[in-house]
Amino acid sequence: MAIELKQSMRLSQQLVVTPQLQQAIRLLQLSRLELSDLVQNELLENPVLEEQDEETRLKDEESKQSNAEAHEQAKDEDRGHEHEIDEVGNADGPMKEPSNFDWENYMDTFNAPGYVAERDFSGDQAPTYENVLKTTESLQDHLLWQLHLQNFAKEDEPVFTEIIGNINDDGYLIGTTEEIAAVCKAEISDVERILKLLQQFDPVGVGSRDLKECLKMQARTHVKDIPLLDKLIDDHLADLERRDFNRIAKKLGITAEDVSQLSHLISEMEPKPGRPYSSETAQYITPDVYVRQVGDEYVITLNEDGLPKLRVSGLYRRALMKGSVVEGQTKEYIQERMRAAMWLIKSIHQRQRTLYRVTKSIVSFQRDFFDKGISHLKPLVLKEVADDIEMHESTISRVTTSKYMHSPRGIFELKFFFNSGISQLEGGGVASEAVKLKIKQLVEKEDATKPLSDQEISEMLKEHNIDIARRTVAKYRETLGISSSSKRRRMS
């Protein structure tokens, strides 16, 4: 069989994801902070883009309004002239489009004052924040401050400083006395002596080498003349965690009630003495969208505060006008940058409009939640919202990723409103988050001496028309951070 080359034509359709479309898709899933960073980078890289301040925006709005009125008047006059020309006859035939694209009019669309989907939600109308950011004193600073107040020997100060430098944020010594002695060229006995002095500093337990030493230091400070407490800490911490008081009582020769009292003392101690001086700061969420109740309706407003208002530079716009001396590669470069700038502006506006429509759909589906609370949260999947606003599920997934809503019920991630459904005995369904809330409420009301098992919780939920298996109860309980019944048990 001979092999030969042939040429043939075939018509087919193929999905091509252009770079512009990739950018639009990527913008949908960016968080607010990521979007702000991307815009700042584009402002640096694209000379055609510029940030519009409020004063300039107001002036442009007035100017565009005046230009629009003048444009309408000119159009009316042109219609009169066109009528005259039609009567006389146009020898040159129909008007042809100019060879140069009308960038001026095309760009007016992106600089128009009403192009943004929604207004800002800033200023006096923005929700107030209960907390403000502040800097806290570190544990090392706190220890050095105490060191400078003491009257220790000058030659001991380098060892003190080295020990403080080897204490982590939890308050524990992470280096050995041998290592510290080698660094400071001191005797190990001197390091041990100085460590004991530092362990008398505030907070109590600082400089400990393990949990047992930390708890025993606090026991000596707060509780005196209880020798069994040291024994309990040394040998029975694992039994305490399991709350096996009977085993401990048998080993120590005391009653289970005595063990319960000693356990209560230990539970009030701080296993991480450096916690109050932690350098970690709270992470505050800036909502992407606000939902406010106005009468019987919920008003949705996008949060544009902090996002730069982009526009196309007037300098480069004028460079592309008719009669401009800009030609060749320079003109091509400006046009390419112009297209990139306008596509970015359009993509951001499209992102905001999509976010608004998705939020509006969520509020419509979860109206009972906003009216009555989390116990009335309904099962909801991406497809329902996608069908409602006629978009693809992947778009809904992207636009709800890392986006937050401020509502009368609190701040929630948009993903929170999408829940799997738990079937009810009498038909219908209830959202998994509502079931978790019910489990939490049952545990909070239980008798601490006889905590509810997962099976008992499952049976109690069936009494509330919720059909859920014991294993599902265990999964939800662990998600809520609730210990098992054996660890929740308390002595009477």
C-alpha cells in the first residue's frame, strides 16, 4: 500500500480562550486585595491607564454632560443639513467610514460617569468597625524591660539576653542550656542559675522547657502546699485529657471528687504563658458587597471603596486623534496599550456587575435566613443560582470565591450560602449549617455529668424532623470543634 500526501479542507468549531478572556475569567476569582494589587501593577506597567481622583471625576462629569448637550444640538443641526443634501443630491455617493478608527468616541464609553455598575458604599454609610488595629508589645520586649529594672550583675546580662532571645512566642525556651553556655562562653551552672532567675519574671511560666515544667511553675505560684498537684502533672496529664478520673484516683489513693478539684485548678492555668504578648494581629475582612435592610426589602450595594477609579489617559487619547503627528510603531504601541487598558476596565466592571447579580440571587433564595436567622438557611447549590441569572456554574463558583458579604446577620463568605441539604422525615430539606447550629445548641444544653453521645444527638434530631446518621453527627461535631462525650464529661 503506497503512502501519499494529500491536502483536504475541513470545517470545524473550536473554543479559543483569548488572553483577554483569560484575564476576565481570572478577575472573577480574585479577592478584593488581589484585585487591588493587580490594578496597581497595571497602573505601573500601562502608561495609558491612570487613576482618577474625586475632584477630576466631578469635573469630567460636568464636562461630559456639557459635551453631551452640545453633541445632541449638533446632531439636530446635522439632520437639517442631511435633509438639504438629500433634496439636492449627493454626487459623491454614500459616505465612507474613515480609515482611522474613532478612538475618541470609543474611549468615551469607558470614561463615562455612569459606566460603573454601582456606586461606592463608603463614608458615613459604611458600617462602623468595633476594633482598630494596634501594635502590641512582644514577649521579648516585655522580658527585656523587666531585666533593665533589676539589679543583676553586669556579667550576667549577656546570658540573660541570650536566654530571652531563645524564648519563643509561646514562652518556652527552645535552646538548651549547653548551647546557650557555648554561645556566651559561660559555665552551664551559671546558665542554669540565670534561667531560674528569669523564670521568676512575668508572665508566670515563662522560660519553661516543656508543658509539665510550665504547669508546675504556675502551681507553685498560685497553689501552695498541694503535693498531689505536682504528682498529677508529672504522671497523669494523659489521663486528665481523657478525663479518666477514676483511674487517677485509684493510682493516687484519693477520691474522684478530689481529682476533679485538682483538674479544675490545672484547667485554669495557662499552657502558653507568652500568649498575651503574641505578635500575631487580627485579620480584618473588608466586605465586597453590602446588604442593608430598608423597610421590607434588602438593598445590595457593591463596595467600591479602596479600588482605584481607572480611566484612559487624556494625553494618549489626544495622540490618536485625527491630525496627530504620532505614526508608525509608536501609534501601534499606543493602540495596543489602549486596547489592553479598555479591556481591563471593561473586565473589572463586568466582574462587579456579575458579583451584584449573584448576590441579588443569593438574597432572593435565602430570604428566610436574612429575616429569621441561620436556623432558616436553605439548601442551595451553584446550579440554582446559575440558572437564575443565566450564567455557567463555573462563573458562579469563581465569583463567590474569597468574596464577603456584610449583612444585618453578620459578615459571611458568599460560599457560606451554598449548603448541601439534609433530608427531613416529613419531606423537604434543611441546610447543613442549620443542622450544625442545632447540634451546637443540643450540646450547650446537655447535662455536663452525662453528656450526649453522637447516637443520642442523632435520635434527638429526628424528633426535630431531621434525618441524620450518627457518623454525620460525629463529622459535624468535629467540624464545630466539639469534643467527644467522654471528653466533655464533668464530675458532679
